[in-house]
Amino acid sequence: MTHTSARTRTTTALFVLLSFATFGRAWGGDDLAAELPRIKPLEPAAALKSFRLHEGFGLELAASEPMVLNPVSACYDADLRLYVAEMRGYPFPEQTPSGGIARLE
């Protein structure tokens, strides 16, 4: 029973340490902006050329600004209509949300 108790304490301690590390970042403990590279925006045609694809694969533009603004998610329905979730105010807090869903056919 002592062995199980020591193992439980070790597991609990590890969980607490990982929790503090995770929540510390969420509470502003670390600023990851310095670690993340900033990618300059490209025009749609230049953006398409910037992708590296494996042989046999292709890429085609489905939508760009001004058809959609600040897209965060997209999916197709059974009729192949594209739905795009837009978060126009992201990452800034808004009193009234300005995002929406755009349907492209």
C-alpha cells in the first residue's frame, strides 16, 4: 500500500507542476509573441505560389478578401457550399460581436 501511495503522490505532484506551467502561460506568465515568427501577408496569387506541395497534389483559391474577412474556420456541406466563420474583431474584445458566417457557392 505504501508503494501505491507514493506513486499517487508522485503522479499528483507531476499534474500540479504541469498545471502551473500551463496556467502560468494563460495568465500572462510568458509572452510567446517573441518566439513566434511574424508572417507578412501576401496577395492571393503570391500566397498560392508560396505553398510547397507533394507531387500529385494541387491547391486552388476558394475565397479571399473581400469575400471573407478574418476567417477562423471553414467547412463544406453536402451540396459543396463553403461556410466560413469570420471573427472580424479578433483578437480584440468587442462589446458587440462583429463576426459572422459567410456562405460561398
